[in-house]
Amino acid sequence: MKKPLTAIFTSLGIGLAVVASGAQASVLNGGFDAGNLVGWVPFTTSNGTLGDFPLPGIAMFDVDGDSLASNSLKLSVGYSTAPCSFPGFGCPLPTEGGGIRQSIFLSGGTYLFSADLAVENTPLYSGFNRDGGTFSLMLDGIVLDTVSVGEVLAGSVQGGALAFNGFVEEGTHDFQVRITRNYAQSDSMFQYVDNIAVARIPEPGTLGLLAMGGVLLASGLGMRVAKPIA
């Protein structure tokens, strides 16, 4: 389901006064309402893949777990070519994949970066897949927040969210959503992203009694683990 900025801010504990004071969205097609990747540029790591054709693509999927499917980014990431005969034994497990990026202009100030994520392990194979993927929000090559999805049972979905709140200098910035795995791309494992948002938070001096109505996020939320979607 597509989330308005008011819902995003409220769910993160930021008072509605922030939104009413004029938070501004800075990402084009962050909810993929256009039904395509307009505004975004897909990319891969050096030995990564985003999946077999027609991926990367847009698919209807319930990413945020509210039982309402909507247009979402769909990928199937992993390494493209094994670096040795037995990765993890004969050589280190590679961390490969890719994602989407967009060049965005931000005026100087405090911004909230956020996105919803989900991993689907279809019933094609039984048992667990060991690595659902690591999702990261990145700005100018710096990781803002990361969520790692570990084992995912066949026929199940794991979901989570990325969020970061911090000061950004004025200028044009390279904004990325990156997903990687330590294994080869799997035809039973899919990663989804939706509700990508970058919104400016007005300065505290304009918020009046904000301290009584909500608490801003910490500047870095760090590594977290995704949870199953019921």
C-alpha cells in the first residue's frame, strides 16, 4: 500500500506538526505508481545480477504487510558467476547484487530517508534459503541504514523497513537502494522494495511544541533483522 508522508512520519514517532510545517518529497516515482522504473537507473555490483529477464521490473506485491498489494520494485539478486568451484570453502562467499539509484537535489537541512522491503521465497524448492538479502539505503556511497534478511522458509515472506534521519548539505546527491546476497541468484528468491521516500524535516525552531508531540529518529538505526509478514 502506498503511504502518504503523514503516515510515514507518524509511524516513525514524528509529530504531525512536522508534516504540517511543510515536509517536501524529493524522490521521483518512489512508490512506482508509474508502473515502471522512470526516474530510476538500475545498477549491479561488479559480479552481481538483478535477476533474469524481465527483472528488474515492477510487480504487484504486499511489501509493507497491510494485505494490500501495490506496484513495487521486484528483483532477484545474487552473484552472476561463481568466483571459484566452491564459494565459502575454496574462496570467500561473494557479496553481490545491485539495485536502483536516482540523482536528487536537496537543499541543506535534516531529511528522513525511508523504504519498505520484503523477501519472498516461493515454494519452488523445499526447506530454507540461507540468505534473503541485505537491503541498504545509500547516499553518495555512504550507507544510511541496513536490514539483513537471513534464512527464509520456502513459501514464506519476510518484511521490514529502512529509515534514517540526518542532516544533508545542499547539492545534488546520488541516492541508492542496494540489495546484495552472499549466494548465486536463485529462481525461487525475490526481493521487493516500495514506498521509497526522502522528505525534509523542518528545523526545530519552526515546530513549536514538537518535543511534546513526538521524538525524532536517532541519526543511525544500524543493522536490523527483517521479520516474517503474517
